[in-house]
Amino acid sequence: MAIVSTPGNSAGAMNGDGSRKALLHSTEGPNIASAVAAYRANNSWPHKTVDLRRRDIAIHLPLNVAARSLQNLPGGADATNKDGDVLIQYELVGTATDPASIGSPEDLEWFGRDVLGPDCRRMGIPLVTTVRWIAYRSQPPSSYGRNNGVRLSPAEWDAYSGVLGHQHAPDNVHGDPGAIDINRILSAARGDDDVALTDAQEKSLALIPKIHALLTNDGLDRSPAARLKEGLIGIRALLLRDGDLDEAEVARQLAPLVLAGMPVDDIATAVVEALPDDQAQAFLDALAVRIAN
Ligand SMILES: [Zn+2]
């Protein structure tokens, strides 16, 4: 394991419009040296290049400036590299067509625990992903291309906070890092295994995959508002089925939508429409506390 500094060029200051993202690329090469040679040739520097298998990290830029690894088309999204308060770009050594080349499950956990988690906590980036990560294939359906089905619109990109990949960036065609096991990375980054959970938390945690599925649910072209509405309908069903569910924990599941920039008023309106009055009030109170924290 080695950490080296290989300074590169930034794209200048971020545009400061509020979002906080971390974005993953794959280098499409065998090691850090070949990746750095490509950055020098193309002036396409990320913040960090990480070789998960060798546990090596090359640091190119401070985390508070814009990197240069995304395309930004004239007339396209108003900002890609510079969007938001912070957008950390990581190049992971390996190829998008073969996620195993990026790292073993243990390597992915190391990256989450020792690199992504600490960086995101320091820079205030939520350790969640609300996009779908799809495989890079030689034929469609593939993560490559403008219309890969998971690429965000400029407005969605602008509003997104959390973790995502090059395959989700507007103005771009690249499909890296493919179908990497992002949930394994994020779970390690959050330290999910390290905390002792109460029974109520265990119960809520078991609901996360269901709620996540309801919120994302192959939502290719649907707006965040439409996804939210479906999510709330699903949550209502869960509440009705399981009366003693902790509203605060359910609210916590909706917090990523808040962090992703969905207006709180929209969420509140949807909650009121979706839930019975007494539950809606408890839910809104819990949500307000969560947001205040
Ligand atoms: Zn890339």
C-alpha cells in the first residue's frame, strides 16, 4: 500500500450551487502509471486514482476544486466537472466490462472503508446512491452511450447529491465503471457492520432494500417526484402492515431524496397525500427532525 502525490490540473472552482457528489470512473488500463500518462496526454485529471488490488492511492487534486475527467459539451448540462459544492472524481484501476478487474469484494470494501467513506464524511457527501448501476457490454443494452437508460438529465444531475458513476453523467457517453458492486462499497463506507443495532433498527434495515427498490424501481425516465410518489405508496403499505414501524427510521430512508435536492415541500405534500392524517403528522415531525440534524 502506498499513497503518493502526483499533482495534476484542475478545472478551477466549483460552481457552488449546493449539490455534493462523488463520482467513480474506471481507468481502462492496468495500473496507475498508465492512467496518469493518459491524464497528461488529455488533461483529464481526476482527484484521485486508486488501485484497489494493490491498495495504492495517487492524489492529484485537493477535494474542493473541480477535476477534469468528465466531458462538458457547449450547450449541454450547464456544468459537469464543476457542478455543485463538491464533486470528487475517482479513477479506479481496471476495466468497466469486467468489474472483477477493479477489485475483489474485499478490495471494494477496503476502498469504501478507507478511501470513499472518510473523503465523503469530510466533504459532506451523503454515502448513498439513488441511481441504477448497469453493466458495460459490447452490444446494447449497455452503460455506454448517451441514451443508456440510467444517465441523468442536466436537471437531475444538478440536483443529485450522493455517489454515482461516469455512466450517470449528462453530456457524456462513457459507461464506466460498469456494474461495480456499489452497495458493497457504500456499506463498507458507512461502516454498516461496525455498529451494534437495536431491534427497531435491525427491522428498519431489513426494509431498506424494499424501500430502495420502490424509490428506484427501474425508474428510467421518470422524475424524482414520480419515484417519490411510488415510494410513499409503498411505505404506506409497509406502515399499514407493520403498525409499530418507527417513523423516524422511515424518514431516514427518505433523507437521500432531500439530500438529492428534492424540495422538502414536495416531499411533505406527497406524504400528506399518501398517509392517513395521524401518521402523516408523525411522519412529517420525524422528517423535520431528521432534516434539522
Ligand atoms: Zn470515466
